[in-house]
Amino acid sequence: MIRARGVRKSFGSAAVLDGIDLDVHGSEVVSILGSSGSGKSTLIRCMNGLEKLDAGSITIDDFDVSLPKDLAEARKRSATVFQLFNLYPHMTALQNVTLAPIQVLKRSRAEAEATARSLLDSVGLGARADAYPAQLSGGQRQRVGICRALAMNPRYLLLDEITSALDPEMTAEVLSILAQLAKTGTTMVFVTHEIEFARTISSRIVFLDKGQLVVDLPTEEFFAAEGGMARPRISQFLSKMRKD
């Protein structure tokens, strides 16, 4: 389980996360929605230890990401796919995918490469294993990023706006991969503006507003609030997103 309790994070005088409580259980797909600046990406960065908490705690299978001795273990259980790919430009797709399993999990090169090739095949990039990032499209690079995360055999996959830099065709490519992962029971925390995809893929929807978690609902119940007066902030947000 990923568990956040009382998470607070500020940048200067701006409170970006203000007392977040959240649980993510195995095989759930939890989509985090909210307007720009609501704290979505910061929450993901706190989950993987890239941002230091000002208060509260986040644990991944009881390993506290705020403690250096626990962070390495937490990162073995979770993997992050970033908005802008973050691939090493001097390494091929295959090398990008095998690097962490070899260095962190201490797998043999032969084992890591066999896993990497299987993953690249599964996302339609088997023939591009020896290509460098500059030789790949944005959608292909993001698929390599997903393979790199999956190569660590994580229990939890953290996805931070991974389609925001892609055109519609490339976005569809990447979302189809995530839909396949969801069907296999992969646990995902998915920060996104892809509203209809979130509706299709998610077990639950978490809605952040001005750094606060204001809604945590089963997907069907969240979208049932659209157009209603019981939860006007949800209705306002969804209406604006559909117009955009």
C-alpha cells in the first residue's frame, strides 16, 4: 500500500500540498485530477522522494520515503514515468531500459536484456531497441520510458502527466499501453488531464484543489457529480475541461 498522511509541502510562501491523506491499494488505478497548480505533480514527486516533505509522511509498503535508509527500498517497489521522458540521450532504448535493473537490482546483463527486449516487443518497439532517443518519436520515447519503469518489476507505477507533451496520435499510442497494464492488475497512480481516459481506466478519482484533497471517490460516483449541485467544484472542473 502507498499511504500518505498529513502531507504538507510549500515552495516559499505558497502551500502546494496542504494536509493530504491518501491510500492506494494493490491493483487499484487511482487518477489524480485537478487544475494546473493544484499540487498533482508535486504529490507524485513526494511519493518517489524527489521532493522533501515539510510535514506528514508517505510510506510505500511501510517504507518511509523521508528516511534515506527506507527510500531505496521504497523505490524498488515503485517506478515513475515522467512527463518529458527523461531518457539518457547517449544510450539506446535497450540500454535505457536495462540500466536500473543491472545497477539497482543487480541482475545479470543477459537477464536484463532479455526482459527489456520482451518489454519493448510488447509496446511495438522490438525493432527499435538499438535506436537512440533522438531517433524516436515522442510517443516512442514515452513507451521506452514505460518499459524502463516496468523493467524494475514495480508493485506501483507512478505516472506524471505522461501524455502532456504528445500530439493526439502519440497520446493514443501511450494510453493504449496503460489500458493494457490496467487490465493486468498493475497498480497505478496517474496524474492526468485526460479526463475520458481517467474515466475508463480508473478505480478511483482523487481531486485536488489549491493543494487540498477535496474529493476521493469511486470513478462512477465522481462522474455522476457532473452537472449536479451536490459537488459544484467537480461540475465546474469537468465542464471547463470538456470545453478546453
